[in-house]
Amino acid sequence: MGHARTLVNIDDPKKQINIYYKIVDGELSVRQAEELVRQLQTEKVKDPEKIEKKKRLNSDFLQLSDHLNKIFSTQVNFRINEKGKGKIVIAFESQEEMERILGVFDKLNS
């Protein structure tokens, strides 16, 4: 019933059906479904497909970031724009640490 109450708040029947499938396929809780609808209504994200894609990308980049953090023993972040272009940012505290990180790159490439 909670899921149904959430769907009733959507005016566009096509969007209702789209959200319904997201709820079923993603096995979303009522709270997750409410958040999805809230995001739609506040127009932060107009398309539920974008929400799903962003979650998937965030998950993938978090895993990759964790992996790179371990390899380089420092913080590695991704900066990605709306078009999917981005940068990898590797933090360092000193010239010596930067040289150490570059040494790790050299080892990886040999």
C-alpha cells in the first residue's frame, strides 16, 4: 500500500508506470520509492533512468576509487560532468609523496 500511495502522487501515467517498474525491478523499499518520486517532483532529476544510471556509476566509481586508494596509498577521486567526461584526482601532501605515487605508476607500467 505504501508503494501505491507513492505512485498516486505522480500526475503523468507514463511516469507512474516507469516508476512502478523501477520499484519492482530494483526491489525498492517504500522509503526508496518515496525518494525517487520526491526527486522527480523537485525536478532535481527529471528522468528515473538518469537516477538509476547515476547510482550505478557512483557505485562503480566508488569501487574503483577504493581499489586505487589501496594501490596508491592515498585518496583517489573522480570528477565527472553531466556528459560523462571527467578527471581522476590523486591527492598528495608533498613532493616526496608525489614522487612515490609516480613510482607506483612506473611499477604498474613495467
